[in-house]
Amino acid sequence: MDIGREIYLLKGHSEMPGYRLKSMFKTTFAASVTALTMLTAVPSAQAESPFHTGVWQLNDPAGKRGLVVSDWLVWENGLPKRWLYRRAGTNDANQFDFFTRSIGDSGFTPVGIRVYRTGEHEMKYTISEKGKDPIEVSANRLSIPNYKNSCLSVENKGNRLTGGTWAGTPQSAGKKLRLTKSKLTIDGNARNVTVEDVRVGRVGIMEDGKPLAFFTDAGGDYGVLQWFKPGVTPEVMRDTTKEVMDFKAEEIFRWPQGTCDRQIESRLKAMK
């Protein structure tokens, strides 16, 4: 990937959605969709956030609108909402096409997204919903451009996934979460676990040798606790060439010490 971030094929999902980005965007691709990629953080001395990470002004003819995107999630109403899964083969210097999945859903959402870079701080942003005409608008970056220390990046967050206490949100069942290398504690109820790094921004949690959950950095001030359904093996949990998409539940927690919410609010106020 030209902006320094590795991606992984989403193999193991033979049931593809009944639509294609090819038809959704009403344009011709060189090849049909045969695989997907999820924008995924991995250790790299030179890793940066993807081009789309940041706060944007969408120049809709109906009015200016804000767009907030972390490394692998589009946000709605102030919280991470929609996972991005990149269509294989769209990793050129400017254009990136994504399938999407809403947090809490078990399959793809019938909404495709295209990012087309038109300048250092500009892009065309296309939303294509199944059965509807694509909507394309231009966008201007409001945030710090594309640095790995951007507040919406999953990079350089230290050990916050396994250190400190996270607060519940309206999208979580728990009010408080704390994860260490040996315990997962939610609202005072502690479980003995083991924790291991799966990739930058994601740890796997095991209980009695069985996968229990992912805890995934959503970028910004948020993390997502992703509870596994029965049957997920340690090999599946550790496999970075496959992406688990069907969870028992996905809960959003907030890092109380974070400052990204305030930064996002400040950037959005700069729209003009």
C-alpha cells in the first residue's frame, strides 16, 4: 500500500454479498470481486494512517457536512459505526473501494464507499447504496494530514488496550471495562484470561485456552470489545489473513483520558 499500511485478504468467506461494487458504483473494473481486504494496522517502523483517516468537510450541494474516519471505521453521531473492508485490487495510489459492515451486524451492509484522492488534502467521496444511484461529493481535509500520530489513527496509542479503565457508551452493555494481561474486568466482575497481540490496534483475549474476544482499537477515543461466538479457534483468532466478521456482540467503550473527541469537535467547527 502506497501510504505505508499493510492490508490482509479476507479469505474464508465464500458467501459473497449479492451485489458488486462494480455495479454499485456503476463503473467498470478490470476484474470481478474475488477477494476482499480490510484496512488493518500491523507493526511497521514507517507506518502511517491511511489517506482517508481524519476529519473532512463534505461539499454536498445541499450543504456542508462533516465526515469522521479512523483507520478502519467511518463514524456516525460521534461514535465509530461502519467497518471498512477494501476491495482487493484497489490499492493504487489514488482510488480505494470499500465494502462496509455496521458494528453489531453479522454481514456486509449494502453500502459501498469509494475514496478517490484528488490532492494532498482533497478527495472525491462516493457512497453507493444498493438499488440507488451513487452519491459523489468532493471533500476537504480539516484535520492534521495523514500522520501516524493523528488522534484518529490506531498507531502510537501505547498500551491503552491493556492498561487503564474504559468507560461504557450507549453502545455497550458494561459501564466500565479494564483489561490487563491476566484479567478482564467488566463492572467489577473479573475473569482470568490471557491476552496476546494479534496486530497493531487489536488484542485477542483467551479464557481457559479458548478465544473469548477481540479488543480492537477503533481510533479516536474508542475501542470495540468483540465477543466471539462458539467455535472460534486460537488459530482463527491469530490468523491475520482472515477476518472474523460474525460476533456474538460488539460493544463500544471510551478511553476517558482521550482528547480526540474535543479535537474532532474543534475541526468540525472549522467548516465553511
